[in-house]
Amino acid sequence: MRLAILGSTGSIGRQALAVISEFARVNPDYRDQVEVVGLAALRQAKLLAEQVETFHPRICVLVDANAEGRELLAAACTASSSSSRTRLLLGAEALIELVTRDDVDMVLVAVVGSAGLKPTLAALRAGKRVALANKETLVVGGELVRRMLGRRALAGDRLRPIDSEHSAIWQCLGTGTTEGGPDRQSPSCLRRLILTASGGPLRNLPLDRFPEVTAAQVLAHPTWRMGPRITVDSATLMNKGFEVIEACYLFGVPDDKVEVVVHPQSVVHSLVEFVDRSVLAQLGWPDMRLPIQYALFYPHRYPSDLRPLDLTAAGRLEFYPVEADRYPCLGLARMAGRLGSTYPAVLNAADEEAVAAFLAGEIRFTDIPGLVERVLARHQPVHPDELSEETILAADSWSRRTVRSMIRDLARKG
């Protein structure tokens, strides 16, 4: 497998490289099964340079480079291998060149935000397999991906989900067929998909204290270590709303077949109930390396050195219904997903800008859902026939401008 990783310096990208390194150690007979052909990062030039020196890719991309970053990477690329130099490319368009190269078989998309849409579509258009860790690609462009792959349920060999919840469902569904019966991945076999949510760091905080919540409190996630935006989205449950939209595309089911329950221990990663009322679940300690490894090597399973699950150590596993007044963003995401068109793009962009403003101390935590709701209410969607990369990006841009204007209004009002 010849692999390109977009977002190699982020949390998922770093863990993917760790999986590849550990895979070679634990499975010495298969150590040459993965070649890291390309690495790409937004602006962390120093870490990208270190990765180049370790993995000797044929190409590396820095999207947002200053003079110091270019110089640092140029030196690393020159010294990356005794046999050949790593080629350095700069700018967002270089991502498209990377993912469409003839010597790339699979692209792991781990960039943050709607920036993942274009390279994902380009990779799929070029016939590559995509391991997808970018929520926004299916949230804002799921219909475009579905048109490209030409099937109702998208999860499979060409598109491999990395989110722990979607990976869990994918693993529960499997790929086999029962004798004389339909593929159990068929939506006709599914009664419901159940996504689990940790509930975030504010799950037990009284609602009347939400207006005074600080960024530090929100970023202190009890079970997962993630980037700042997704950690805030975990506290609002916007991330789970995104995952509901993704699940509809990945598994070809309507919104009303996807449920969310709060599971603080994060041991049960999601469940599938079939029409005969049988329920399958995928369990494991919270560790993104497992879904990453499964996506990279699907349909094969290889040994790993991950911590084995001990149910007696896990102890009590709890499940609770979602409190709508505690997590209004989940309802907003469901609404945007049902409305379709450019609403999900507006939802994602408004949330990203609102979260950034909260982390910068410009707004309160409780302002996030209100801003998103107001932007959605103002939006004029395009006709479904007009949905394209261009109209999605235009809606994204409009949403960002609108929510920034609202944030400035809040600041003026004090």
C-alpha cells in the first residue's frame, strides 16, 4: 500500500504514523506492506520536517508556509534519504497534486474543517481509496461523494471511516452475506444505528453555570485527547450531530434510524440493531489507533500492541438519553442534515467560527448554539440540482462572514 497522509501533524495524522511504525514492529513479516509516499500539513513545518526525516516520503506539502518554514522543510527534504530527495510543494492546490499521483494507492484525510472536501473528492475521482477522518467532508459534501461513488451506502473499500463510532458500526456490519439472504450492510436489514457519546467534560455541570464556562474547562475532555475544535464540539454534542449526518451517508439510512446515547466510559463505541432485534456492538478502550489500523488494512486484521479490553477493569458501563436543553447543537445538526442542500455547509462553517471565537475569549460557551441557529435561519439554500463544490464553498464563505458579523455585534453589546 502506497499511502499519502493529509494532516500528518495533527492528532490523527501523528497516530496514523505511529500505527504504521508499530505495525512494522509487531508484524515483521509485513513490514514492507506500507510505504508513506506523501505527507501534508497546514503550517507545522518543524514537526513535518521531523516526519520527513523519519519516513522519507517522496513528496511533502506545506499549505501555509512562511520563509522560515520553507527553509526548514527544504533542508529536511534534501537530507531525507541517501537515495532520493523528498520533493517539497507549497499551497493548498498541492494537496490535489499529491492525492492524484499515480504512485498513491490510498489517501488518509485527517485535515480539519471543510478544507478536506476538495482533496477527498479529487482522490476519489482519481480512483484512490480514502480513509476518512475528516468529519466535514461528508457533512458538507456527502451528496457529492454519493454521486461520485454511485451507491447509497458509502462505507466500503473505496471509502473507509476512521471516526471511532463509524468504524464501530462498519465493523459490526461486516461485509459478508448470509446464505440465501441479503448483505447485512443493506439498509433493509438495519433497524437502527446507535452512536455513543461521552457527553463531554460538562455532562454533570449544572446548566445555570454554562454561561461562565471557560475554554480550559471545555478542553479537559474526560476520555479522549483530540484537537481543540472537536473537543469543544464534543462538549456541545455538535460533533455527534455531524456524525449522525455522516452515518446517514456512510450506511445508507435515514436520519430517524440513527440514535444517540450518552455513554461516559467510551468503551462501547457504537451499536447496530438489525430488523430481527439482534444488537451488535464494538468495544475497546478509547484509542484511535484501532480504527486507524482497521481502515488502513481492511479487510484484514493484524496483531497490534494496543491495550486489551478487560471487562472487569472497565467495570460498570452506563448509558443515558441525551438532554436536549444541555446539547441544543445536536438538534441543530439533525435539522440541517434533514434540510440538506447547503444547510450542512452553513452549519459546519458557523460552528467552526463560533468555536474559534469561544476559544479566543470573544464569546461565551452558551453563545455557540445561538449563533449557529441564527445563521441557519438566515440562509437561502441552493436548489439540489445546483449543489456543487462551488456552491458548497460559497455557502461556507457566506456563513463565515455572517457569523463573524454577529460575533462583532455581540462584542459591541458587551
